Amino acid sequence: MIPPMVSKLFRWQPSRETLVALLAGGVVIGLSAAMIPFKNWPWASIMIRDLGQIFLVGILSPLVFILHSGKNGADFGFSLKKWSVFLLINLVLGILLFFMFLFDG
């Protein structure tokens, strides 16, 4: 996977999961930069953000990675344990974010 020359030069030996995470981070940064030319077209920015960053990188790519790795969702932190507590926390944070956007603009 990693060429021998690279492994001799660097002590850090990233795993496949680490490389996938670095690639996903790079894609998100690239999509963020792609939003800059579309600042005058809010719908284009929304599509790049919602479809590209949230759906493709945030939802679809982790699901595809889980399916191809042969592991279950719990190995990646997806669990239904204490779901009601986390739902309540997310609702509170979502309401606070809503008020932040409401009073910011």
C-alpha cells in the first residue's frame, strides 16, 4: 500500500482509515472553496453545501466505507444506545443554532 521509499522516509504509517479521513477532509475543503465563486447565487451555494458536504461526504461516504469494510456501524460510533439522550442534546443544540442564525442576521 505505501511504497517502501516513503516508509523509510517517514515514521508515521497511516492506516487506510486515516487516508480515507484525510481525503474526505480535503474534499470538504475543496467544496468550501467551490462555494466562494457562487456567493451571489445562494441556491448554488446551498446545493454545494447540502448535497456535496453534508450528503456525499457526511452521510454517503461513511455508509459506503462501512459497507465495504465489512464492519458494523458500532465499530464506527453509530449506535442506538442512549438514543433519547442524544436526541435531546441535538434538539437543544439545533434550537440554539436556530436562534443564533435568527438574531445574527
